Amino acid sequence: MSPQAIIFGGAGFIGTHLAARLVASQSYSRIVSVDVGQPRATVPGVEYVNHDVREVIDPSIANGQPADIFNLAAIHVTPGHPEGDYYYTNVLGAVNVCKFANATNSTNLVFTSSISIYGPNEAALDEGATPAPVSAYGRSKLSAEKIKLLWQSEGAARKLTIVRPAVIYGLYERGNFTRLARIMARKAFIYPGRTDTIKSCGYVKDLVSSMLYMSSRNEAVSIYNFCHEHRYTISDICTTFSRIAGYQQPRLTIPIWFMDFAVLPFEVLHTAGIKTGINRDRVKKLWFSTNILPKRLVESGFKFSYDLESSLMEWKRESSLKDFD
């Protein structure tokens, strides 16, 4: 075990949970978060360094010692950025993190990729599926995987763990599940075209547990999907939110062609510089299934601590401002 852990992207949602788990484990004498912007929550015992992974990373951050490196830094909201930005951050960031690992003689690297490398598919896909990304985000993540694999191949002692998470939710998320909860609280959610869309997802605390578990198995290369073993539909997710938070169960389903038509005014506002976050690409993401199997994780013996219901219950209980902070 290295004397320190360095988390690139440690100020974000997953990074904050990872940092808290590493502090609680008492496995490291030093834990460093390297990121831009303010952390979602400041974790006592963590050193925060402000740096953009798109720039060369100063090896002195490691204080002359090798580190266990976790690379979570990425532009990931999609749609939401110009296509070039995904490559500029996710690919160049991967190169700079690998250069930092070389400069500090660090041999253990954990990288968060994405199930976006598979592309949308109604069929169940495990790690043996051929990657077929359809977005700049998915393509940039697949390219970053290749860079990390090249880094690993250049040293016999190097260990690389690549996790491909589905939609991750939990405290500090402020993403897909948070938006869904807010819309359901307003009784405004409408199923786009269907109710049986499979939405592979996973709880952030189980994700962190899986990262530490898989990286501890002493394999040269470990690539695995992360999501609940059970594949939940959008209807399952809405029903569980309704049961736990007392929201009204959505009943209305509108054809996807009508949803496309209905978002046109919001896209016009966007072109005028008024951002609403509503567009056809985001609606289509709700319509397409992400049907992912965490085959390697299950076969490895990993035990999930949460299902959808127990995780949402815990998230609601830990929230202090409103449901599902």
C-alpha cells in the first residue's frame, strides 16, 4: 500500500465520497484531492490542491513519494458542452495523469470510465460487448481507457483498474436522480414514450466500495462495469421514489415524437442564450435503455450493500436541505 492516495477530480460527487471512505479506512497517511472549483463537501483529513488536469501536473504534489492514484477528473454532463471539450479534458487529462504517475513512480491507478463507451442498446451488455460510443463523451472516455492501458503495459509492476459506471446517484449528486426527484416533487414528470426503459444505475457508496475491492485484487488489469445487479426500469425508479418520499406516482406517457416537438421552444431559448437544460438529446436519453450487466464484478465475489430502495432511503435520511440533496 502506498503511503498516500491522490484523487484527481476529488472535489466532485464521486470524489467526495471516495475521499471520505479513504479517510475512514485509515489506510493512508496522506490523502490529496486535486481538482478545480470548490468541493461538494469538505472532508476533514484531506488536502485540497487546485489544479486543472488539462495542464501539466507538478510531481511535487506527491512530496517525493509514490501514490495510489484515482483519476475521476472529467467533463461528463452530456449534452452540455462543445464536442471538443470532452476530448480536451478527458483525453488530455488522461495523458497528464499518466505522466504524473511516471514522474512519481506510482504503479497503482484507478480510472473511472463510463458505460457510454457501449452506446445505447436494448440488449443486455456485459464487459465482453464491443464498444460503440455514439457521443463525444463516450468516445473520449474510450480513448482515455486506451491511454491508461498503454501506461500499464509499459511497466511490469503497474496495476490498472478501470470501472465503467452507469448512472450514479447519492448525496451531493446534483444530476439525473436529483433532477428526477425535483420534477416528481412538483408532480411534473411524464414518461417519454414508454415506461419500460431499462436504466442501469448504482449507488455511490457501493461504487466506491467496488473500486477499492477490485483494485485490491492484485490484477495487472481489471476492467469492469458498475451498476446494480438488478436492472431497474424508469418505472421502477419512479415507483421507488414515490414510495420513499411520498411523491405522486407518474401516470402519463407521451409519445416521443410529441416530446420532441414540445421541447422546441426551449431549444429556441437556448439559442438565444437562455439555458433551460431541456432539449431533444436529453429527452432521447430517457427513452433509450442503458441495459448493462456488472458481470465481472459479480463473478469476482463483490457483495452489494444496497439495492435501489435501501439506497434511496439512506440518501433521503442523509439529506439536510430537502429530499435527495
